[in-house]
Amino acid sequence: MKESVKRFLIRSLMILFLLEILAWAFCSLMFNVYDFPGRIVSMLIVWVVTVGFHYWLLKVVDKNPRSFNWVYMMQTGVKLFLYIICVFVYLLSFREFARQFVVVFLITYIVFAVFEVVSMLNFIKNKAGSSEKMSKD
């Protein structure tokens, strides 16, 4: 599990860095805004929540694989609720940058959601493959 967490952390940091560059370029080209309050913060919020919940899910699956579905669905609901609160607070605080924030936030959310699902599928596939090898030996 430690190797899986380390790999996820490194890859997610690379994605975060790439998304930051793309968000800066996108906002400067589409909205003519080179920087706005919340661009980096929104991306960091999604990254921290994704990494934290992914680590928690890996720990749960490692201890009790049968609880994966329940915990994953619960985590998804909690994450969406946290994200809605963050977006709502930002939109109330900085109305003039609402479009930029929502676009950057949604793109970041979608990229990290896809990345997390692919990582979990690979983890489960590798875990199932390693348990099959152990049962054959």
C-alpha cells in the first residue's frame, strides 16, 4: 500500500503542476486575466481532498475489501458536499472572478476524479492479482 500511495502522490503532484500551467494559460487567453484570487487555492483544495480521501480509502480497502463500495460512495458524497461549500463561499466572496473560478475548479475536479478512479481500479486489479498469486502458491 505504501508504494501505491507514494505513486499516487507523485503522479497527482505532476497533474497539479500541469493543471496550474494550463489554468494560467487558459485564463489569460480566454478571460484576459493572468491571475485571480483562488486559482491556486481551488486547485490545492481539490488536490488535498483527493489525496486525503484516496489515502483513507486505500487504508479501508487494505483492512476490509468488502467495505470498498460503501466507503467509496460515502466519500464521494462528502467530497461533493465539501466542494459545493468551497465553491459557494468563494462565489460569495469574489463575485468578479466567478466564471474563472468555476471553470478552473470544474476542470480540476474532473481531472482528479478521473485520475482517482483509474488509480483505484489499478490498485484493486493489482491487489486481486497478488491475492490470486498467493492462493496458487
